[in-house]
Amino acid sequence: MSILTSHASVKAIPHDFKGGLFKTLVKVRVLRSVLRHELFDIIHVNGATDHRACMLALIGVRAQRPAIIYTQHSARVATSVGAFVRAKLATDHVICVCDYTRRQMLYSFFGGKRLHLVRNGVDVNKFIPPSQMARSIAKQSWVPAPLAGRLVIGSNAGTAAYKNWLDMLEAISLLPAILQRQVVVLIAGMLPSPVQLAKVDALGLSNTVIFSGLLSDVRPFLAAIDVGFVVSSSIETISFACREMMAMGVPVIVSDVGGLPENVDSGLDGWVVPARDPPAIAAVLKEILDSPGCLISMGLRARKKAIREFSIDSCVASTERVYELATSNQVLQSKRCR
């Protein structure tokens, strides 16, 4: 369901794009009426379902067809017949949210289209480093008194299996006991399954990990973190979670998967480790515990990078440039048709 915040210049029309092909065909008639009535210059789609629906709704439309811009958010490259048809009949420009995705798309059905790199942005005016007092309060709120004073390692990337947060816990289990007692882990997202909790217990870290559950606002949670991590093994593109942590002045450990390494200059504002490699993560943690003072300068650099490269304003400006190019191309094609 498409939902937009009310604004004087915005007209929101709810439409359910979910469902299979049959459900889409039933609702195409309604969507076609909207597309014809509104006379759009641009249609921007963000997934296979809305892309397919708009393609079907535009069949038989005799007026100048709007430019169709498709954003590829996933690291998966579609190889289905449906993807081929959408690329052939209903795509003019493709926005890729990281360079990894752009390289993948070059070898997909969309490779012959105009590919644009527009990295996802976060609100750097909302995600800001906490004051020393706010950080202290956040730590007291999230970390139980018996664990106070420890290095707080955390992630707001969730607990899905491919996030491999258990790799972080396995890395901690590889540390000498004296170092293990110097860390605590905070993880936001869906509460783990019984099987996952059993693995935590098997590592002997049940009293070292705190699961927050789902949060409506992750900022107080992130304010308590000293070091962040996103160590996924698949699917990842640019990671909003990583960028939110860095915007709040938290250096992040990321795996070398998808677009994750594009966020970090390893050793300067974070660390890049091989995917599914707990010993490599353990080596980084030992380095941090040996010289925790490095986190201050690295956090400052993470924040500066966020302002410079991760802002919503930058993302919006880059998207607008794609819109301008798409509409100028449509005008040129219209003139040629005349």
C-alpha cells in the first residue's frame, strides 16, 4: 500500500501492489485510470510488483508514455522472464543504490538501460552523535549495572539469519576470557528464535547479549553503542543501519558483502572483514580493546563522512538529476516522433 505524508503539493492515492499476477490484473484497470488521468511525466517504481503493475496498466495508452525509472534496492539480480519483459518494455532509467548493485545490473536484463548510482541517504540532522551526558544516560538505560563500564558492541541491522549476528558472538567467544568480560552486545530487531538463543547459550554468552526487540526509534539505542556491526553474508546493498550508526558517530565493523564496504574506509571510520569469518572479527575486537581511544577519532570521521556522503539532501539531489535527464529525454523523443 502506498502511503504518503499529507502535503499541499502531494496527492496520495492508496493502491495495493501486493499479490500475484491475477490480483495485479484485477487492479490494473484502476491503476490505468489513475495513470491516464494524472498525465505523469515520470513513474518511479521500487520493486518487481509495482513495476509489473505499471507496465500492464500502460499497455494500450496512446498518449506520450511517462518515463519509467526503476530503483534496484536488492543485491539479487533478477533473471526471470518477468524481469526480461519489464526491462524491455517498461524501463527507461535504473537507479542503483550502491556501486555493487550497479556492477551487478550491468550483466542483467537491465544492463542496456541508463544506470545511475544514487546511494541511499539518512537524515544526518536526526541521527546525530549524542552528548557525553546523553551517551551516559543511554548506557545506563540499556546496559544492566553488572555489565556497566564494558565496551558496548551493537547493531540495529536486525536478527535475520543472513545478518549473521551470531558470527559476532562467535568472535567474542574466541577472545581470551579476560577480554570477553570487557564487552557487552546490544542487538535491535525481532527477538531471536529459540534455536538462535540456544546457539547464544552454547557460546556461553547469554549474560553478555541484550536483545532490545523492535524499536520505534533506534536513536536512544544507538546512543549507547561504542562500536557497531553489520556482518551480513548475502542480500545487503548499502545498509541504512550502517549509515545511521555512522551518522551518530559510531565506527562500524562491516563484512565485505554487497555494498557494505562502500560505507567504510577500513581503519579510518570502521573496519571491513571477510564474510563468515569470526576469527577476523575477533582480531578487530582485540585491536579495539587494546586501544579503545581510537574509537573517538574514528567516530568523528564516521560522522564527517555521513554528513559529506550519506545525507538525504545528497540522495534527493542525485535522484532529481535522474528525473531531469529522464524528462529531457522524453521531450526529445516526443519531438522526434513529430
